[in-house]
Amino acid sequence: MSTEARARIETQRREDLDRLARQAERAGVRILVDRRRGQHVATSASDPAVCYLVDADAGCSCLGFTSAGKCQHHSLLLAELGLIPETAEERSAALAQDACDEADAAYEVAMDGVIASGRGWPSAPAEAGRIAA
Ligand SMILES: [Zn+2]
């Protein structure tokens, strides 16, 4: 599979999860922790007397997850745990930001060097050309 196709699927999956998680929030689904068993439980949007066992890896015990492999409860759990995967664009944006921060830091070090050496800005065209090259 091409990287592009993989990225598209990843984006699609993320959008699905985001959408389902928002639907769950609007519907009033809550993620609770059963401390005794150390498990997450999701309340049902339609029936306040019903709860589903939900797990980031194993999924959800509701009918929707069983048939579709995804549901509001599981999506909301992933969202609350910060487990919805980043899209490829977001990852590269984060990498670009990192590179930018590093460039900033390098620039500041370079400026410190210039100031400390007392040379100031290069004024001769030859020197400026050498630095740019
Ligand atoms: Zn579910």
C-alpha cells in the first residue's frame, strides 16, 4: 500500500473517531471508571440504566462496535485518553514547528557569537556572500 493511501485511511479513521466522539459528547455519553475492576465504562446515550464495558484496545461491548468495529463510546474513550492518532499533516506540522524552534535557537546562538566577537554585521559584499553560501 502506498504511503499516500495509508495517510488517507489514517485521516479517514481519525475523522470518524473525532465525529463519533463529538456525537457521544452531544448525546451525553459519559466515560466512567470502574475502580474496583480497573475498567472503563461508558453510559448509554439512549438508556441511562445501561452501561457498556469499553477498552482502548479491546473495543466496546455495545452492539454498534460488535457490528461496525467502532462506536461513540469507544471513540469518546480514545478522545478522552488522547489516543486518537494524529493525521500525517498534523505530524509534519509538528515536525516543522520543531525544526523552526531549533532554527530559532541556532539563530540566537549565532547572534550571541556576532555580538561577543564585536564584529557586528558583515558589511563587505565578499564576506556577506561567503556567509550566505
Ligand atoms: Zn459502544
